[in-house]
Amino acid sequence: MDGVGRSRVLAIAAPDPVMSVIAPVGLAASVGTALIIDHIGASEPRPTRTLADTAAEGPRLDEISPGRPGVARIIAGPLDAAETLAAAESLATRWPAVVVRAADSDWPGPVVPVHVLYGPAPQTWKEGAAVWQSLATGHKPPGPGPVLPPLKPAAVRQILRGWMPRPGRWIRAWRPVWEMPWA
């Protein structure tokens, strides 16, 4: 499985809008080479080829598997969650790992909930394991799961601009997520 544990396809669901963008990057970068499928806002018109285009027209050779190490990203396009999951599982036969940016309410596969530790237990948290993003405020997670070290604001801006963060503690802290059982 190329170093990925229980599942080669994991969805990220983060109620915080910034975390919903940066968390998939951290999870994908933790394995070195991965594909991120953006299923949030999937029906918006996009200027680039989407996963829906790939499903309808057939994949190009460069879409079937990674051509080089690193993280690639594709937008789902107008596919529903079940169609996106089927495409992700198909791509996972050739990609070392696939991360889906999804809303947990409609995702039929394994979902990794991610919460920022702003203060007391997040109102959106449901019992069970989650990934907890520390802000160095001293707040403890209300449930089980990995606690990510604080991420420097410059790294957050870098990810939001579409650049990969430098390897470091934050990306390494994502690695155990692949080994955990997610519902």
C-alpha cells in the first residue's frame, strides 16, 4: 500500500473554512505523493479539467497515476458524492493515496473530522476520534485523536496561495491519521 495504512482514500471534513482548505494538504503531504480531490463547491464552473471530465471522457495518461512525487489536485466537478467516491477509489489503485475535501454530511466513505481548538469543545464536534488543530492556546481536545502542532501564519498563507508547505512537524503529525479507523 505504499506506506498508507487502513485506507488509501480518506475524506477531510472541517467546519472551519480555512482548515477545510489546509487540512487536505497536510494529510496528502504526509505520505509524500497523493491526489487531492476537491468535492466542496464541485458544481461551480471551473476553467480546468475536472474529475467529472475524466469520468466522462476517460482519463489521460498523466491523470491515471502520478508522474512525479508530490501532491496533485483536481476539482470533482458536477459529480455527486457516490460518483466522486467511486472515481477516487478507482484512482487509488494507481495513486499512493487520495484525499477528498468533502462535507461530512454527504460523504459515503471514511471521513476524518478536523476541528480547531479555539476554546471549549467545538459545537460541531460529534463524539469519536477527530484530528485537533492546536492554536497554542492551551485548550485540550475534548475527544481522542491526534493533536497537530500550531501552524505558522506564513505557512497557512502559503497553502492558501496553492503552494506546498515545507516538510516539518505539522505534516509529520498527519501521518498517524492514515492508520486510524474512520467511519
